[in-house]
Amino acid sequence: MEDPSDIPCLSQSQQHVLEAYSKPAHLHPTLPQYAQIQRAVDSLIQHIPSNGYGIKKTTAHLLGDVVPALNGQALSPNYYGFVTGSVTPAARIADTLVSTYDQNVQVHLPETTIATELEDRALLFLLELLHFNVEAWPGRTFTTGATASNIIGLACGREFIVNNAINRPSKESMSPRTETVGEYGLLAACRAADITDIQVLTTMPHSSLQKASSVVGMGRACFHRVSISESDIAFDLHVLEDRLKRPHTVSIVVISCAEVNTGLFATRSYLEVARLRALCDKYGSWLHVDAAFGLFARMLDDSQEFRNISDGAKGLELADSVAGDAHKLLNVPYDCGFFFSRHAGLAQQVFQNPNAAYLSSGSSKTGMIQSPLNVGLENSRRFRALPVYATLISYGRIGYEDMLQRQIRFARRIAWYIHQHRDFDLLPLSLYDETSINQWIYIIVLFRAKEDALNDTLVSRLNASCKMYVSGTKWENQQACRIAVANWQVDPERDSALVQEVFERVLRDWRHETF
């Protein structure tokens, strides 16, 4: 299958990439024109060719037809949809090497490859970046993203709470039982523990948590809100304890570390998390943190500018497990998430591959590093750790602190512009005034147009500019828009001028059409 055109075509694709990167970031469109997408769809090969088109024609098809129809989420700093990060230059270099050397990071084989050693080092770097005590978090692995990390977190939580109930001394038996969820299944284990209900208690859960709960067999209906009110993300500890003390019931408590629509934090101090920890210990519950992008607030200092945000991520070291995304604020390629746990053995109880001698490390030099296939979902994994390792050693703690500070400052500029504008509302309405914007805005700006007629089409109008991209959502049963700032290339002054220009043009066009 070797072709003399292989190397020239690789060079051509690399040249295309270099030309894309050399263009000023803010000049990249956020979206392709719809006609470009249609042309690309029409160009797609309808059936697999018998003999193949060859690499030269395939490269021309990819670069000429497909690439023009891709969005600019990685290249443009003004793509603000879905909390989508970009890719730092160091991570791009590393990702090229990942594809070139194509390591399957599944079994810890220290005598054959450095892959698992480097992966563990990258995970330790993340713990250090986020100010966690590395010795307290022996359970750690990379995943495809926060959704997969939440699946692992809820699976470990399920294992813990049910096994804990099984081994709770009773009048009939004071000796520990050997049934576990991982070995015998959820139904048999619950029967052995006399459990009739499993519940997940949280405030404003992300949809991926309910998806994860379905995957691990607990169901989406097991979620119960224990917030102060429907529109408040804070815990009501009295409601929470009433739920935790229910007989024949076991619980997982989940902290939403930065809610997806507002960026607000469910806890606002170390003390609040400590109270949750105490309740979980009292009732044998598992404390999990869903922190896809909120976790990075732990990088911030305690200066007045960032104190309220950094307080929202304090105390998370008291949790049993933490789920996070690296392809958001760390700005490494999709897909990359991570999972941390203070209980290394639980993940292995759930995810180990039994009776598979060929998947053993077969080495006496494994040390403390677990084979990834026994502590996570996949048996086969991409070398996601290399871009993480490369970007962290390239830019260091100070580089990432600067990046997050720029993102927050830009978000606050846009929030202030929206708040003082006569045609828009900054949401939630009850929270923000001239002072609180610079206290509570993290990287999310939630807003809507005051005129319903404009609000109904605001997302599409902003995105049609191809200069910026926002995602739509709902807040208090009304359409709303969300700007999520996650790109490493953000420039608060340059980008706020561009965004305001787009907003004003949208308003002018709408008024011209309406009046």
C-alpha cells in the first residue's frame, strides 16, 4: 500500500496547517458559509471505491472539499460555543507525534514504552496545577472527557456506597460480606445489602451526569435536587440530610463546580464542602465533583479580583472523586478528560479485566502505576497524555494562570457591556449589578435580548456574522444566549471590540428589518 506520493502529500497537509496557523487568529471565521458545507456534502464519496483513489487524490479531496466546511473552533479565539477550548502550539506538536507513533496506552509495560510513565507524570502535573496533594489522589486516569469521567465517578461511588452497606454490621451477622457490585452486579449486591433505593443528590446537574447514571445502572430518575431553590445552585443542607437519612437508601452527593449556563459554583468556601463531607461520612455516602471547567478556578489567587471564583473551588480536596475536562480550559485536542479519586482500589474493582493473562504487565517493575485498562472504561486508548504533558511543561503554572485571568477579564468586559446596554439583559437578573459582575463572572456570560422578537433569533443572527459564535440555551423557560470563553488566544481588548461590533451590527440590521 506504500505510495511514492505519501511523503509529498504529508508535506502538503503540513504546509496547509502551517498556513492556517500563520494567519492572525482573529481573522479566522468561526463558521463556514452554508454554501461551503453544502458543496462539501455533495463532494463526499458515496460508496467505498474498489481500488481506492490513492493518497494524492484523497489529500486534494480533504483539503479542497472537506476542510473549508469545518468550523473555526480551534483557530478562532471568538468561538464561544459549548465551553470549547482550542489547542496550544505545544499541544499541537505533541498531537502530531501521538498520531505518528500511535501508542495504545492500555497496559503498563515500562520495559517496552515510556507511554504509561509519561501519562502518570502528566496526571501528577495536573494535580499540582490544581493544588491537590498528589499523595492523596492515587486513583487517576485520562478519559475521553468529563462525561466518561463522570461515568467512572458514579461507578466508583456506586461500588462504594453499596459495598459499604453490605459490610455494615447487623444483628444477624457481624462478619463482613464478600459480595460487590463489580463482581455480582447491582441487583444482587443491593439485595445482599437490603437496599431498595439509590439516589444522586445535587443542585443543578449537567446532563452528562444523568447520562452517566443511566450507563452505570442507577437510572436518570435517581437524581434529586437539593438546592435552596429552583434557580439557586447552592445546597440546602437540611433538605440534603433529610434525603441522606432515608432507610434502605444509599446516596451519591455531587457538587457542580461551575454550572454550565451561568458558570456559578455550588459551593463558595472550604467550610461548605467540609459540611458536605461530614454529612457524607455520617451516612456512608460518596462525594463526587463534576468540574469540567470549574476545577481550573483552583489556579487563581486570593486577590480581590478573583477571590469569589477561587473560593468556589476551595475544599474540593475533601471529595472522593473529581471529573474534569482537559480539552476545555487546558486547551489540548479533543478528546481528553481526566478522573481523580482518593480511593485507588475502587476503580479496579469496577473496571479490571478478569482472567486475561495477555493483558497483564508481566513485569516486576510496574511500581505504583496501574494499567489504564483496569481503572477506566476503554481497553484501548489514544496517547492523550502527551499533549497534556507538552503544554504543561511549555507554559507552566504561570502561563496557565495568565491564560485563565485573560479569559475571565474578557468575560467580565462583555458582561459589563451587556449589563449596561438598553437592549440586553445579563442573566441571572437577580444576581448582577455594577459591583457583582467583577465578583461572580467566571468564563460564562448568559444573556438575552429584551425584545422577544429579537431574542428568538439572536443566536442565529450573532452566528451569521461568522466573526463570533455563541450557543443557545434556556433560562427560566425563556430563550437565552451563552458566551463561554475557553480559547488560549483570547485578548480582552481586541476581542471585546469585535464582539461589541457584532452586537451593534445585529441590532442595526434587526431594527432596519423591523421598523
